[in-house]
Amino acid sequence: MGGAAIFRLVELSARRPWQLLLACLLLAAGAGWFAATHFEMTTNTSALISPDVDWRRNEAALNKAFPQQTDATLVIVDGKTPELAEASAAALSAALTADTGQFRTVIRPDGGDYLARNGILFGLLAEVRATTEALIKAQPLLGPLAADPSLRGIASAVSTALTGVETGNATLADLDRPIVAIDAALSRVIAGKSAYFSWQALFAVGGAPAPPVRRLILAQPKLDFSSLKPGEKAVDAIKAAAARLHLDPAHGVRVQITGDVPLADEEFATLEENIGFVGLVMALAMLVTLWFATRSAKIVAAILVTIVAGLVLTTAVGLAAVGTLNLISVAFIPLFVGLGVDFGIQLSVRYNQERLEGAGIVEALEQAAVALGTPLSLAAGAVFLGFGAFLPTDYVGIAELGVIAGLGMVIALLFSITLLPALIVLFGPSPPRREVGFAAAAPVDRWLARHRRTVLWAFGVSMLVSIALLPLVRFDFNPLHLRDPDAPAMRSLADLMRDPLRTPNTISVLTAGPAEANRIAERAAALPEVAQAITLDSFIPDDQPAKLALIADASLLLDLTLNPFDVAPPPSDAEIVAALADLRSKLTTVAAGRADPPARHARALAATLGRLAEGSPALRARASTVLVDPLVVMLDQTRAVLQASAVTRDTLPPEIIADWRARDGRARVQIFPKGDSNDNRVLARFTAAVRSIAPKATGLPVATQEAANTVAGAFVQAGVIALALVSALLLIALRDIREVAFTLAPVVLSGFLTLASCVLIGQPINFANIIAFPLLFGVGVAFHIYFVMAWRGGATDLLQSSLARAVLFSALATGSAFGALWLSAHPGTASMGKILMISLAWTLVCALIFEPALLGPPRGGAGGKKAPAKI
């Protein structure tokens, strides 16, 4: 669109304002309806990269082979004791399995019947021996406890053991550990405090693995894609089930939820958390900036109506073009506001200049169109091409942003030369009462003219310093770092990642079958960067004959102990009191006349039992809950352990086989990193090492590294394309290579200065804030086109002109739009706002200081006319 076409459109709009207003309103209304009924957005960061790149194909192949691994929700159950963690995880898993309306599958990767029976076989032979010896040693206590799993039975068991002390078959020191533990728990019960007791911890001995206090549940929810948070109902169902089961800190349990689904939902929640406040700040800053730019409430209103109408139409066109918005493409909103308002400010400020010189409303608009037609069309074209340069790249997120923003620039220009003039005519703003330019900037203009070489040398040196700092620019393309670290799902994930064997930063390799999987696992395990490699055969324990022999010996000795023929019925409160009194008496007798620590501990427990016996039945019921509930869990787990049997591929549970061997026979290898998996350098070495033996490996570390390469490559590719396209456009319009260089050199300089600033403040470049650079290119090219076009028209004293005012306030308006993003609760969006503000600041410096110095006197010497010039 040339200057003549823009003039005709402005003329038509100014002379037929009502018709133009009605047409634009009808268009905006239709666009608003379309946007409201077709709005879709995904928070999936994997959607930002093209699915056609090699590493994304590898990722898709693995997901297709093992679909149950996708859309996962991980529930972390932490208990104060191992028994509490196990019982809570079992109860919650059962509740979620029953909820078929919200969940497709629910499994326990570290629990369930198979691991309850055979989990002991995965320990070292020495650990199995230590565990079985500990159980045999505890037989004197286990027998009475299994025969009477109640508070009465516990008291009777300790009393029976004390009989051995009285007869000399045992010492009080042998019972010191259970006496101290029981006394501590009962004392807290009597004091009204939270109390937790673990029989597993009590019977554990050195050499045996510590019983876990954390259990996991892996659920695959039924997602509601009609909602912006598809997994919200499933997460709410998990929370509701946990609440019904009293799985909360007050009962010694903490339930956390993380995984792909809750993280994605949380991402959107973070984005919308303070969006109202951010929007309010953006609107107020925009209003203030527009007021100072135009000094007219009516013109401000006209610009705002134009921006809103254009934004509605751009949203509809964008949705029609790309279908679904993503975390990057949604940034078209501030992009449109920031860049689109530039056209309105340029036209309105020039309109005010013409009005100040005596022109009427319609005449002033037409003269402004004559002066700005070519620069506006050239700026819009350059911005359109700059964003369009991302279309051929694999960075889908910003390619789609380029589509929407590029089309948005066309819409912004069309509305600025049609709807805006019509509104100005209808509102009838008064002419300005004072100068439109900056007369106070005259000393700066003179100083720049006198010290032009100094200014250019200063910027040249800053360019060299910026280039020297480029190797220090830090690229952080870890998508987890874009999320709010204080959000519940992210806190849970960070907590989980502290465990090196539960970190999500693992690599998976899809192989032709189990034999190849085992070969790759063996090679991977030998790498210094690898902690371990797991295949289906990893679930077949080593040294089974020796371990099973130890377990069989223990089972032979303990079978009748743990499975008595007669189990006592639940006791009455009176029976409990009697058993407590009997144990108290025996403790007092055994400890009489002794002052050693075991005797002191026995007397302390006797005193505690006396208080418990004298208390209320409710107090004793609480004591029973604290001691008996974990006892039942421990006894069941012990019985299961002694039922361990030989494990082969054929006897593995189907749910385990399905996670490691696909239906078509292909097999999966999972490889864990050695070292801090939160350190990007560790992950880079880990990824490189694994891919040296398995080039088609996939997983979060691979995605992180490859995404960085894809994004960096996309920006290099787009930068070259954009530079070529915009240079060609400028060369066609300006027909002078020197003027093309004058336009683009400050843009390149501001880019280098922005990167250097990032180094100095320690701000890494990430998936979100990298879009500052195409914006920088678009705004910079537009601003410098305005100055070059004015200069080539013979304008002098550029800083005093209405053009400088328009550029300054256009930059401030853009800055207010993007600066408000800095206040976002979403770290990625906030970093975007920060870098956009830095880049705009350098763009403004280059436009108002470097560009005038670079241009120098206009053609024909210093005797050119003062700006504004008719361009």
C-alpha cells in the first residue's frame, strides 16, 4: 500500500466518517463473535516446536508405543512413618481407581502386590540377609502381636518379653529400643500432641534398607479439552479423595500433585493469576502516555477505540489462521497494542502539527496522510516481513506469533487510516494551544551536530564491547524455568527432583526389542554420566536362589508366628486397662534396684502406662490408633515379604510389562543422570553421552537441549531472512544502499546493546523473552524509517520536531504495554517484559541519539528545512 492509497483512504474516512464508523463496528462485532466462539489456547510447551524435526519424531514414536506414559499426573504421598505412607497410598490409589469418571488408569510404580511380595529381592544379598535376620530376632514380639494385634496384645507382648529378662534368657537392654519408642509415642498421646509410631523402623537393623516414607501414584486422567485447564477436574478429584480419607498434615500425611497435566494447568493459572492487575497497569500507563503525546482526551479516546477494534479483529484473524494460541503466540496482544498504537500516535501527532499551523480537521488529516503515507506503509511492510521471516522455521510458537502479529500490523495500519480519522472527525478535538515538537531539545540538536564524530565513536565502542560480551550471553531453554517455582505442582516437582532416582530428567530409548534394550542399557550404565539404566529385565532380581533361600528359611520359622491359628477378638477397654497395669507392674519389678539407662527407660514407660490406664477410654483409643494401625500394616507387609517367589519375564505383572515392552515387541530403556539433574551443564553432558550410543534417544533432557538448538537456529534463519527481505523492501522504496544502511544499522546496534545488558544484569534468554528481538527489529525499523524519510526530505533539527515527539511517545506507549508484563506472576512472561523494556530503551536511545548523528546534515548541506517536512 503506497502513500497515495493511504491518502485516499484517509480522505474517504474523513469525508464519510459515519459510514466508515458503522462498517468498522460491524466488522469488529463479527470478529468479536468469532473470537469468543473459537478461542482455544494450549499451555503445552512442547507445542512450541514443530513436530516434524527429528527429535520430536523420536518423542512422538515413544509416546505412540507407550501411550500410558503421556498426560501423566503424579501423586506423591509422604507419611510420617513408612506404615502411614503405605496405608495412605494404598487407600488413595483404591479411591482413584474406583473413580472411572475421572481416571483412565491408576498404578503404583513403587507399590502394589508384586513389589510388596518381591520388592525385597531387589536388595543386595547382604540386605536381604539383614532383613530376614531382623525378623527372626523379633520373633518373640511378632508372635504375640500377630495373635493379638491390639493395645492389649502390644502390652502382653512386651510383658512376655520381660519374662525372659526375669528368667535370665534376655537382658533389659535387648528391649530398650521398643520400650523407649513406645514410651515416646504414648507420652505424646497423653500430652495431646501428634504422635506417630513405626514398627518397621523399630525392627530395622543396620545393613537393611531404610523403609520408605514416600510412595507414588501415577494416574492418567480423562482430560476435559473444553476447559482451559483440561486436568483441573481430575486434580480436584484427587484432592477431594485425599480429604475424604483424612490424608493431610494433621494426620501425618502430605499429598502433593505434579506431572505434565497439573503443570500445564498451573501454567495457565499462573498466567491468569494477576492478569487483571497487569491489564490495569497497562491501560493506565497507555492512557497517560497517549495524553502526553496528543494532549487531547478526544484523540486519546479515538486511538483507544481504534486499538480495541483492531485487537478484536486481529484476534479473530489470528485464530482463523493458526487455530489454537500457544504461550508464545498469545503475546500478539501486547505486540499489537505496542506496535499498533505507533501508527495512531504518528498520525495524531502530525495531525496536531497541521492543526497548529492553521489547517482544519479534515485538511489536517489529509496533510498528515500526505506526509506520513509512505513512511507508515513502509514501516508496516517492514514489520510484516520481519515477523513473516519466522514462517519457514521450526519454532512453531514464534512462527504463529509472526503470522498473527504480521497480519495485525496490516490491520493496525488499515484501522489507523480509516477508523481513526473517522473518529477524529466525529469527536472534533480542539487544535493544540502550544507547540507539538520539543523546542527545548534545540541544544541537543546543536550538540549532536557539533560532536557527531564523538557520538558515532562512542556508539562504535559500545558496539565492540557488546560483541565482546556475546559469548557470555546465557541461553536457558529449560521449560521448567519458565514456571512459577512457588506454584504447588512446581514445588512438588522440585521436591521430587531432589531424589536422583525419581527425577523427571531421564532419557528414554525406543529399541527393536528386549535384546537390543539390554545391550543399550549395558553400554549406557558404563558411561560416567549415567547413574543407572533400566529395562524390563531390571525387574527380574539378581541372585534369586540365594535370596529366596534366606527368605524360605525365615518363612519356615515365622509362618506360624505371623499366621496363628487363633487371633484374639478385639479387647474391651477394661481388658486394655488390665493389660497396661500388668505391664506396668512387670516393668517396675524388672527395673527395681537398677540405675542404668535401660532401667530408667523401663520406669519411665511404667509411669506413662499408669497415666494412660488412669485416663479416659478416648485417650486409650487414641493410643490404640497410634500403635495398632501401623502394626497391622507392618504385619501384612511382613507376611507378603515372606511370600516372595522366583521372578521371570513370564511372571511379571502385565502393568509392568506394558510400561517397558510395547504391543509390537519394541522395548524401552530408561536412563538416569549422575549428579545434580537440575544443573543444565550436568544435563548437557548426560544428554551428549547417551546420544553418542543412542542417537534417537528422547526425554526431557534431550528436548531441552534440542529445543535450544531449534530455537537458536530459528532465530538465525529468521534473522537472515528478515534482514534480506526488509533490506530489499527498503532498497526498492529508498533506491539508495546508503539510506538502507542508515535504517538498519541502529537496529543491529540496539540488538547487540540489549544482549550486552542481559549479560550485565544476569538475565538469561529463554523461550518467552526471546520474542523481544523480533519486536525490537519491528519497532526499530519503523522508528528509523520515520527519521530516514524525514531526513531524505530535507528535515533538520530532528529532535525538535513533531516526529521526535511521536517516536518518543510511541516508544513509551509500547514500553507501557510491555513493561506491565514485568509485573506478571508468570516468570516467563515477567522476563519477557523485562527484556522488552531493555530493548525498547536501547531502541529509543539509538533512534533519538545515534540515528540523528549517523544521518548528519540532509542532502544539499546543512541548509535543509526544519522538521516536520512534507515527505
